[in-house]
Amino acid sequence: MTYESLEASVHAGAPQELYRFVLGEAVWRYTSGQEPVSYAGESYAPAPLRRSAIEQTRELGRAALTLEANEELAVARPFVVSPPDGVLSLTVFRRHAGSEEFIAWWKGRVVAVVFGPGTVRLRCEPIFTSLKRSGLRAHYQITCRHPLYGAGCKVNAADHRVSGVLETVAGTTVSAPEFLAQPEGWFVGGRLAAGGAQRLIIASTTGSVTLSAPIPGLAAGLAFEAYPGCDHTLATCAAKFANPLNYGGFPFIPVKNPFAGDAIV
């Protein structure tokens, strides 16, 4: 029998689902069945997963999916400290027991992981929602609206990169001799890349920087790349990056209402 006929059958259908998670090079595979399942040359291991129902609707945002499992589920472990870099995608394949016909039943990404007492919930949204969302709009503001090193900013990150080897790692604070050459606050708002991950730099002193969250496995002796930050003012854009022609703000907005004298920004 075909998938369609089994799906429509009142008694013959016995659905099984495969869950394939991908984050960069890492792949996790689970099945809702009690026995391992092989599909497309990959093996899916049984896991106690429970999912929410999917509503058939024209509103794509309402076709979300929530998975609940034991807190030890391997795919959720990278989220314990902080969300990992990149997008954790999910593809759900579906078949009926006794049939070798699989269909790609649902595809999307994990947008939140919530840990509870002994359980973990993965909230997922369909891939189509990203196509329906409006992007950011330009604002009439004093500070620059462009993301640093982005298309509007046009500053080449490689031109300002600082590379080296970490000397010490203490929680979210790391030090290296290469940081000594820059003044205090130089890297605030920038990022540090090391150990296959990136983190925002929230503090920068002579010789060390503080990250927004720990990087798992980060240790002294690892190579890193650090990029300076920007406070999105015209003065910093000109002095630090020599980029005033691409400044995305309007620094000469009057700060006083010319008619009433009160502040307008």
C-alpha cells in the first residue's frame, strides 16, 4: 500500500516518524519507533520524544512544532550554557510501519530550548516563516543604523582583525598579549571567534576581553580572532574605521524643538 492509502486508512495505518537535527557539521537522528530505523544510509535511534499536533492552516506561523523529551537528549545539550552558533534545523520524515515509503513531512528550525524538571522542550517554527517576515527598516536617528561589518557599513572585518593565541581563560574573561596593543574599550561591541564559535565582547581592558557567554571547551593555547566594536557614532566611525562616507546615521538632527524648545531626540 502507498503512503497515501495507509494514511487514509482507519485501521491499517501505523505512523512512525524520523527526526533529523543538523547544526553545522553535527547531526542527531531519532525515531519515534521502538526499534532503530535506517533511511537514506543513516540510522535513527529510538528516543522518548513527544510532539505537539500540527494545525493545518493558512497562517504559516501557526504551523509550529513543539517537541518534549528527557533533559539528557543529546541534541539539547549544546543549549545548556548558551545557544550555539548557527541554526539548528529539523526535518521530520514520516512513514507507516511495514512500508519503506518515507515522505518529508515537516521542515523548520529550532528557535528555543526550554529546560524543566527532568525534561526539555524544543520549540520549532516552519522554514516558511522566515520568508514572510519583514526586514528591518531604516530609522531617522543620530547613531548609525548599519550592523558593524555589514553590507551597509562596508567596513572590511579582515582589515581590523587581531589574531593570536589565548594566554588565560577564566570563565568569560580571556587574555592574550595581542590585546595589550589596543586601548581600553577597543573591542567592546565586537566579537571573538575561537574553538569553532563566536561570542560578543561586552568588556575590553588592556590585555583581556570579557565575552557575553562562555565558549564550551575554550582553553589557554587555542588560536583566536578578535574584531573591534563600534558605538555607532560618527566620531568613532571616522577615527576608528575611517568610514564616515558610509555612516548610516543622521548626526545633525536638531536636539531641540525650534518651536517649543523641548528635546525631540
